[in-house]
Amino acid sequence: MLPQNKRPPDIGEYVAASSVDAAIDALADGQGTALAGGTDLWAQKDSGNGRLRQRLVNISRVSELCGIAEVAGKIRIGALTTISEILESPLLNEKVPLLPQMANRFAAPQIRNAATIGGNIANASPAADAVLPLIGLGTSVELRSKRETRFLPLSGFFKGPGNTQMTADELITAIEFETPPGNFHGVFCKSGPRPALEISMVAMCLTGLLEGGKLSNPRLVFGAVGPTPICCEKTEAMIDGKTISDDLIASALDLMATEIAPIDDFRASKWYRTQMARTFLEAELIACR
Ligand SMILES: Cc1cc2nc3c(=O)[nH]c(=O)nc-3n(C[C@H](O)[C@H](O)[C@H](O)COP(=O)(O)OP(=O)(O)OC[C@H]3O[C@@H](n4cnc5c(N)ncnc54)[C@H](O)[C@@H]3O)c2cc1C
């Protein structure tokens, strides 16, 4: 049993929000915890991580937070959209297959049916899979509170494991990114003992505009090799718009290895994570040629 000071507070109040306004009212004093699919929140209930506050605000019936749509050149995905909905979305399969590709490697159907995109972001796990392609797509997060509505770039959203720029009174309502152009190239790679139903040991997303074997405006993001998703900005600058020669690949792999910060833990060693990161990047740069 957890020591007294680590135990979650008793849930004193339960609010079943029926609208965004009702949800942000219930979160306004910073004493509430949003409950979406519950696949992280419930699993962590007894971990002593302090996520579960004394008022549980169930947002899972708020229809305003659902749906995937393209409006004025942007794709908007409601925070309650599940991983299964991403996998099956005709719009995403046509215009952003990178996201269904990620969803196909995420957990198993039972979890995908409950797990939401907002929960994956707010939970701020260094191994959160959906976050990597979303950063690769240049996503902004829409946050609402009683005070304001604001948009933050997802790339700078994470401060550490379980820690984000979001304050306790805020709700993620949606995410948005520009509809990628026809020459957009995006790949998601993930390693673990099984193809899915697996917390990533290493995950990578590489995006950019692919033209004549050159990748311009690349974004290279790794998961599970640092306390937050890691954007390898120096490596991106090195490959931006260049012919992808063997020499460039070798230099990019070495530079990338200095930008990630893997650790040894029970899932994988630092050495293994570094080798997997190199293997993923090498394979995907070769595939761009
Ligand atoms: C067996 C299993 C397998 C898994 N496999 C994977 C995997 O392959 N890849 C992966 O990335 N994850 C995986 N997960 C983790 C989890 O399923 C995901 O992170 C999921 O997206 C969380 O969403 P949720 O709706 O269940 O969040 P919840 O558990 O409801 O909430 C998680 C956290 O986010 C907060 N929150 C939720 N929604 C909002 C919102 N709209 N605004 C503000 N705060 C919010 C909650 O307060 C809580 O702190 C797995 C989990 C399990 C149990």
C-alpha cells in the first residue's frame, strides 16, 4: 500500500460534464481532474503521481470535443477523438495517412476504442505515440479555461514526464494543423517486443516535403529517448533540402545521437535505444532517396 502522503485523495465530487462550459466551470478552481478514456488515469490511480485531484470531471460525453474535420485548409481533431477513430477516419486516411499509420501501432483495439488524442497529449508520457506525428505535422493545441482560449505549439508543450505548459484549470479542446500538401512525406516507426500493444522502447517520426530525393522542412521527433518527446533540430538543419548521400546519412546519425537522451531502464538499455534510433533514421533516410 502507498504511504499516506502518496495516496490519491478520496474522490470527493464527481461531475459528468455535458458541455465544454460545464467542464471548464468544474476545472476552474484547479481542484478537478479531467477523465476522458481513463486508460492512463485509471492505470495510474494508485501510483502516487498526484494526477487524481478531489473532483473527477468526466468529459467523455461532451460531444463538442468529438470529430475530425477539415476547415479552411486546416485539419481540426477534437480532444475526445479516439485512436480507433483516427485509424478509421476517411479524411485522415486520404490526406494524412501518417496518423492512421501511428494508430495502427498503438495498443490493441480495446484500448484504441477508449484512448483519446487529448488524453495522450495531456498525460505527457515521454513514450506517447500520437504526439510524435502531431509534432511532425506542426500541430497547435487548443486550450480552454474560464479565463481564456489559447493555442500552443505542441513542439514546446512538454516540460517533463507528466508535466506540460497546461495549467490545472485548462482543458484541451482540440488540436489543429495545416492540411499537408501533396508532396508531404511522413513516417512513424516504433520498436517493442510486439508490433502493437506495446509501450514504445523507441519511436520516431520523420516528416518533410519530399521532392527529387531531397527532404525539405524536415521534422525529426523521437519518443522514449528522453524526458519529453525530443525534436532533433540540429539534425533537421543538416538534412534540410540536401541530397541524401551515404556521407550525409552517416553524419546525420552521429548528430542525432547527440540530440537524444536515452536512459537505461527496465524496458531497454541506453545502448539499445540509441541503436534503434540510428536504425530507424538510417532506414527512413535511405527510403527518401
Ligand atoms: C494496455 C495499454 C496499452 C497502451 N498502449 C499505448 C500505446 O501503444 N501508445 C501510447 O501512446 N499510449 C498507450 N497507452 C496509454 C494510453 O492509452 C494513452 O496515453 C491514451 O491516449 C490516454 O487517453 P485517455 O483518453 O485514456 O486519457 P485519460 O486516462 O482519461 O487521461 C490521461 C490524463 O490526461 C488528462 N486529460 C485527458 N483528457 C484531457 C483533456 N481533454 N484536457 C485536459 N486533460 C485531459 C487526464 O486528466 C489525465 O491526467 C496504453 C495504455 C494501456 C492501459
